[in-house]
Amino acid sequence: MDRRTRRELLARLTFDAEKIAARFRLQYRSLEAERSNVTSRYGICYEDGTIKIRLNHSQTGEPLKYSSLVNTLCHELAHLRHFDHGPRFKAFYLELLRWSRQQGIYQPRLPVTAPEPASFQPSAEPTRVPAREPAQPVARAGPRQLDLFA
């Protein structure tokens, strides 16, 4: 991604971040583009209020869709109020997305699922899924990290 595109994307995202933050009385320190070599996450919110968002696709280097950037922005802004991924965080994050959609800031594509054909008839008997063995806990090494969309 060239510098001009990067600068324009960040300017547009900052403009929208200010609208969202003002509406929900959130204060962030700065909104920055993540370094282009960071591929392990879409965004991060630091305790000091600094938010970094990856603007480019990790493999192609092309700019990410603006709706993806706004989705990540809302996720990171939600961390300003709830610095975890608990139920209150998730509810607030969805509230930010809903408001952003109403304002025309967040404009995701329609779902990929196609409508069912007119001749579709659901089966009278529901399909039964066999029971599975309970999952065993996995030992983890090192400190616990929060997943972006967990």
C-alpha cells in the first residue's frame, strides 16, 4: 500500500472514530496505522488509549475493506470502556456497530448466503447430530492473550 492511500484511509478512519467516540463519550489518545509487518492481529487498544489498526491485508498488502476497518475500530473503541472480552464488552461492541451502521459509517456487504429456492421444502424429521465427547482442556504456555473476535 502506498503512503498516500495509507494516509487517506487513516484520515477517514480517524474522522469516523471521532464521531463514534463523541456519541458514546469515549476518549482515546490516538488512532494510528499498525506497522505493515504486523500480521497477527487486526487491531489493538493499549491501556493508555492508543489504538492501532492494521490497514492492509497480511498476505497481499492491499488495503482492507473499509467495513472491516470500521468493524475493528468499533472493537477497539469498545475496549476503552471494557478492557476484556466479557459479555458487557460484547454488548457494547455490538451497540457501537449498530449505531455506526445507522449512521452509514459501517456498511458491510450483505450476507453471502443465497435465498432458498421457492421449491425448497424442509424435512419433516430434523437431522440429528451425534453427541461428541467433551473437549479436554489444553495446557497453554505463557501469558493468556485476548483474541480479537473471541
